[in-house]
Amino acid sequence: MITRSVRSLARGLAAKLKPKPPITMLDYVEKYGYITSPSDGRQKWYTRPCQRDWFLAPTDPAVQCMVCMKPSRVGWSEYVKFVIQFFTDWRPSKIMIVQPTDDEVKKYSDEDIETMFDPAHGAPRLKNLLSNKKSRTSLKNTYNYKRLANGAIIDLRHAGSAGSARRVNRNPVLMEEPAAYPQLSEGDTLQLFLQRAGTAVDPFFTIGGTPVHPNDYMEQCFKMGDQQYRYYPCPHCGHYQELMTRDAWQRFIKEGEHAGKLMCEKCTNPETLSPLIEYRHLRTMDEHAGWACPREGVDRSKQILDDEGNPIWRSQQFGPGMSYHRAASWSELARRYRNAHAQLRMGNPDPMQVFHNTDMGIPWEPAQASRITAEGLAKRQQDAAMGNGYPWRQEDTWHLPRGVLLVTIGVDVQGGGGSQGEGLRVHVWGWGFGEESWHVAEFEIDGDPTQFETLDQLNPVMAKAWIREDGAQIPAALGAIDEGGLATESVRRWCAARVGRWIPVRGLPQPKAELLGKGVPVDFNAKNQAARQPGRDLMYYSVGYERSVNHWATQLNIKAPGPGYVHIGRDTSSQTLAELFPWKRTPVSSKSSVRHWSLPAGAHDEAGDCRRYAYAALLKLARNYASSDVMWSRWQRQALRSINPDPPSESKPALQLSGKRPGGFVTNW
């Protein structure tokens, strides 16, 4: 309808030009926020109590950056989309979104941005703002650059190129998953993109994602802020405490009948485990919880402060169990931890890495390798209360404590063919229930390992009967010798004459290589060269480098005697203590966030390699038994038989047979 009323025209024009009232982003989202999805359609958004600070930050003049170090399934992805909606609809701006790779930029543009502006199931406030049609006055919108009808700009960049952060001024800047950002040769990746808002009067940044490794970009950003944690009131006593973050994770019960429950640091009796905080209490606790900065236990040296010394970056750590998502229930969290821990004990750290990153929202370093030092092992050697420093009296002539049930030998081959430092490093290890281990003896054999005369000096070590504290005589069950290097053919031929007593092993650098691979048949042709022929007796075995070092580190970090604990004897040399675990976790390359075990310059790992080979021999023996319990019981009986070779036999009643054919299990039972 065409109106000719000047007053009506003026009223309509004034409504168009009237500025929008200033509101917080939280109020905007509560009124206009919708979750958009092509499959589920449009659904009204509900802001949970633990998320409210996120939505207040973009309109808070005291906050320049909102940082969230988090696990998965906490709603951060929806928050980022609401920031985009707010700064395109209510406060039209030039937004920059930074993803780790260009492929993720394309995926985010297609699955998230396009869905938000879709007329059918997108956000109602964004309808008709985005058009992919080319006009006469502007270029057609692309997957990484979109100009809206109201003048707002959505600029998607990837962190893999410094060129992505040049010649543009953007505000706000939204940085996703910074732990996956590569380190650029042009400088610090984060700073290159943060400078894009350098000319803005009121700059704002959001940085959120899952950490991967210690001191990666995600953890660095968290430490730049005020480092807030959420404190929940106990439903029984009202005491406020952290929920499974930092040291509070130790109060979470991970196995047993109370698995998936949390002990209150004030009112729970550790003996009766009562009362306990349960997952069903989470919603009520969250309504009365709050974010706060701990007084102790945080590093504030890297915080970004204003002129008055106040932090202007707000950083929050979401811990495990803070999500209402069904997959994040506490019982499910405990189950995933048990599964990951079982894999870690078998030398596979990947499930535990995933658990720490995506379930707990914290970086993870396998086995805390930085804690394993020669000085720490020397202190363990002196700790007789923990069963170390054996034999404990100078006059003792035995070699093995009572817990040892079998013995294996690991041999590291050095050089060959007349090279400098050639020889053999030999370490003997004892084993008990649950892979509890004892370092028994160490030898150095000088000579050329390509010559049988040198390798033959291992025969007395294999033939020796090691005396246990109770008088039992336990010979070595199996030895594993390194076949890599210059002495491959000699080692294989030497082991071929001693099948069943020695196996040749070779390390594999691939990250996914098994602790002990399948045996590969080996034989020799007429030219004395190794040739694979199935069906022969001699087999060589691969030892996964990454997984074996991970497994070794895990056992060294066990602090109390029992399954997996490593005992160190009185005669273990200081050289061996320095060589048992010299490896460090380092990035694969300067531009990669992936880490692996590496040997620092000048360090030696011969004793550690011998330990890994001795453990490979134990794994090879275990393959001969139906279960580990069967294996340990068998070796225990054999050790006792060496003390009392003729145990009294129990008299059994004679079996009465009828004329009928014997039946099955049920009949004879």
C-alpha cells in the first residue's frame, strides 16, 4: 500500500534509523538465540549457569578476550556461533574466524555459517542477510569471505599461512582450536592474528578449544588470562570446591561399586566413603556455583594486564563432569578412564591422550616422563622399605628377592666390524606377579659382535642359576638380543643354534608398532644371507619403539610395590640409573604439534634398551600360556620345586568306572 502521509513516512524512516538499544549479549541470546541444524531444524537455546559468563564477556568493557580451555560437549561451538550472530545482527562488524586448516575453514563455512543464514532453518534474525548471488556492485560471496546486506563481514582464515593475517583489520577475532595451529616461520601464530584488531577502539577476542600437549597454544592462552575455575557447593554440607579439575580429580572414584562418584573434600569419610557427590546432584549444584580465581597453585607470570594491573583476559577451564550431556555422565567418564588406563598399561598411550584432552580438557604428557631422572632412581635405590637396595646385608650371597618368579635377559649390541666402542651390554631382570620387576645384574662384554667368539660369552649368563632369597634356583627363561646394526647376520645365525633360549629383536620407529610384533620366520641360503622361509624355527620379533618406551615410563611412575613396580638393587651402577630412562618428549618437527620420544644429544639409552628387550622376552614367554595367571602359577611351582624337588603326592581315591561310557562335563561333575 502506498501512503502519502508525510507523518507516516517520517515515522517509518525514524524507525529504520533509530539505533538499537544497548543490551548484553546474554540478553540478546536469551531473546533471539536458536540452535540451527539442517537435520533437527531450529530449536530455542537455553543458557546453562556455567555458560553465562561467556555471553557477558563480549559486551563487558573490562574483558578484552574470553578464553576457554575445555573438554568436548560443553556448548562452546554454539557460543561461537552466537558471537557471530550478535556481531552481524545487533552490532554489525567485520568478523575474523581463524581455523587450524583450510579444509576446516571450508567445513565450517558449509556446515555452520550457511546453516545459520539459511531462510528455512537458520536464525530468524539473520534471514535475508546473506546472499550468494553476484551483484553489479560487489563480488559473489565465497566460502572464506562473506559480505552481508547490513555491511557486516565474515572473514574465515586458516592458521597455516602468515598471509592469512595480512592487510586486514578485523574485530572481533574468533580463534578456534589453537592447539592445532602450526608454528610459522614468520613469528608467533597467535600474535599474528591478534594484531588484526590492533586499530579497534574496543577489541574483543575469543579463544577456545581442547588442549593437546603441555605448553601448546591453548594452554598458553589460558595462562594469559586470570585462570578461573568453577566452584560447586557440596549437596550435603554446602562446602564450595572444584569439580574434578586440578587436584580434585584425585577425589573422583574411578572403579569399584562407587565408581562415578566424587568425594567431598570436607564431609566425606574416606573409610566408609559416605556421603558422596553423585551425577544427579550436578544441575542443582551448578545453579549455585560460581567462577573464581584460586589463591594458590596457578602461574600468574604470563597474565595480560591493563594499566592498573588488572587482568583483561578472562580464562576459564571447564573440567570433566561439568556437562549435562548424557555421554558425559560420571559413570561413563569412569568407564572411559578404566579403558584408557588398561590400554596405557599395555603400552598404548593414545586412548589416555584422548581421555585427557577431550574428556578432561587438559594437556597430557605420557607417564609424566619429566619426573623420571637418574637422581630420582638413585633415591629409589636407597629406599629399602619399598624393597629396593637388595641384597640388604653385605654377607648375603643370593641375587633375587622372594617375589621373583622368572628371569629374562636383554642384550644391546654396540657397533661391530672393528668399530670404536663395539661390544655387548647385558642386563638381567627378574619378574613377578603383575609384571613387578627387579633389576638383577649387568655386564659389559668387549669384542666384535659380528664374531661368534664375542656372542658365545653370553652362554654362561644364560646357563647361570640365579639364587633367590629363600634358596630357590631360577635360571633365565629367555633372552632377547638386538639384531639391528652391523651384526644382524651374526646375531641371527648365533640365535638359530639356540632356538628356545634366545630370540633376535629389532626396534620399529612407527608410532603404532606393537609392543612385540608377530614373529617373522628367518633362514639362511647358501650364500649365508638371511632369507624368509615360512615353517622354520628361527624367528625375529619387532619391538615398537614408541609403545615400549611409553610402557617403560608408565611402570617407572608407579610409586608403591605391587603390579608394575620397578625395584632397583644395591649393585645397580650409576651409569645404569642414568641410562634407564633418558628419553624426552619433543615435537616431531618445529611446525608440528605431534610429539614423540627422542634421545637428547649426548645421552645414552643402552640400559633402557636392554630393559625393553628383556620385557619383549617376557611377552614372548606369555604367548605360550592361556593367561597371565596360568603363567605366573606355573613359574611359581617351578621355583618351589627347585627347593623341594619331591613334594609329597596327595593320595587320590581310585576312580570307579562303570560299564557305561563316561559322560561329558555335567555327568562327571
